[in-house]
Amino acid sequence: MRKIDLKSFTFEEIKEFFISIGEKPFRGNQVFRWIHKNMVDDIEYITVISKGLRDKLKEKCYIDNIRILERFDSKIDDTKKYLFLLNDGNIIESVIMKYKHGISLCLSTQVGCKMGCKFCASTKDGLIRNLTSAQIVDQVYQIQKDLNINISNIVLMGSGEPLDNYQNVMKFLSIIHDEHGQNISYRNITLSTCGVVPRIYDLADENIPINLSVSLHTPFNEERKKIMPIAKKYSIKEIIKACRYYVSKTNRRITFEYTLIEGINDGYKDVIELADLLRGLICHVNLIPLNPIEEYIQKDSKAKSVKTFHKELEKKGINTTIRREMGRDINAACGQLRRNYIDKQ
């Protein structure tokens, strides 16, 4: 008999499960709190219920846990990167960053990625599998326990495309937000996508006010196809239309991630086209330095070009920021550390 993972249940699902095994639903409430508020990782330690019920649960259920394989601490800032070992031997990674506004955690949603973006290390070995909701949420719990901290902000921007693992990501959001668990505000959660258009509409219709971030990287569709294969399926025009729908449903500002690549997307023509594309949309543009990987030989834009791009976009009425580089000495960009570790092994 295949056992059931208690950590993957939402609050409502775990109560229904307890009813299905002949127990009172409030027992499910108690177990959920112990797993997701107290971060207990073994049924035997849920001492709020009787030993008889714990034994009954152990016959049918388990609590999935990921294990810290290695932690890397940056010597140049407070960034820390984790490699986690899953129970099937796969490896994922997470990054924790300290800002003035609080502690942010960048989570993975898949083992690998199938989106094929040319400058991203996460996608070079393809998609191995989706993470379960438990494996996404346990990245939060393991890091909180390791550092004895409380995470205030979550970014689904690690390895994987969150909207390609839609159901498990939605369950994760329900679990991490639940008042009986960590109770992290939806407004403190950001989901980053390379532009899976149908799922952007689905996410808007969920009526949860999380922040949406879209990896755009160029305002020209043909250029985008060269660096982001998903552009062959969904055009920039379709993405912007979906983003306008998202804003109309959630009233949340969209972030457009824009990695500056020398001679590719950092010219004045790019500024003009980008400003025209985003005009009238509640959004801001986050300019990102290119993280070099072996398979992509292009160079990141020079500091002067980045400043000029920023200045010109602002002049055209587009709110723009330049992302501060963090954790470069520990390969903190998506997928880099995992790939290096696997290659060495």
C-alpha cells in the first residue's frame, strides 16, 4: 500500500482525510498545526494526539522531508544558498537573502526546468520532475529551523517554472498562507514566470493577491524567441494582454524581469519599444545583471549601459530598479550551484 504524505495536505484536505479514516476533523486540525506551525517532521513527535492514533497514522501515512545536503555562506553579503537532497536522490536548491525590509527566500518548484532559456543554468539538463507541495514548503521549514529565523518574504523564482507545476504550487500557497501554519501573507509572496499565458489567466482567477513577476528580457518577439523558446508558443503581445488581465483582477503591480545582455537588448531602441509596450500598465521593470554560464557566451551589459537604460526608462515614465547582485561568490543564481555540485560528483 502506498503511504500518503500528510505534509502535502491543505488544511481542508487534512480534515477530510481524518474523516475518511473514521476520526474527528479537529484531529486533522491539530496535526496540520503541528506539521506546519511547529514544523514537526515525524508522526511520532505529534504528541498532541494519542499514541494509538499516531500508530494508526504511521500505517497509512508519512511526513515527507527534504534534507540539507550543504549550505554555502557568502563572504560578500548575508546571502546563503542551500542544496537539498530529496528522498529519491534528486537535488534542489534555495537561496536566502537579507534586505532592509526583511528576509526573503527564493524557492525551487521543480527539479530542473524544461523552458530552455539560453542564459539560465536551471534548464540545461531539462526537467526531471515536479516538486510536491510538501517539498516546496519544506524548503521554508528546513531553512527556518537551520537558522532559527522566521521568513517574511517568499519568491518562487528558483529552479523550475512555477506555472508548469501549477497544482502543487497552488497547494503550497494555500499551506504557507494558512493561519493555522506559517500564516505568510499572500502580498509577501512573488511568483516568477517566463510567460505561460493560460496559467497567468488561471492564477488571476484564483483571486489571491500574490505578486506576479514576468521574465521578459526583450520587447522584441523575434529576439525573445532566440533566447527564450517559450516565445515561440506565446507572443509578447499575448503575455502583456494576460498581465493586464492579472492587474484588473488582483490590483497588484506586475514586475518585469529584464536581464541586460551587451549588444542584445540594452540599446536605445529596446528602451523605446519596452516603454511603448508597458505604457498604461501598473508595473515596474527590474534590471538584472547577466549571470555568466559556460553554455551562454554573451557578456553582461557594462555599468554605464545599465545606468543609461535605467535613466531612459524612468524618463519615459516606467518605474525601474536595478537589482543588487547578491551571493555571486556562492553561485547564487538559479541552477548554478546544483549543476556544479552534480558535475563534481
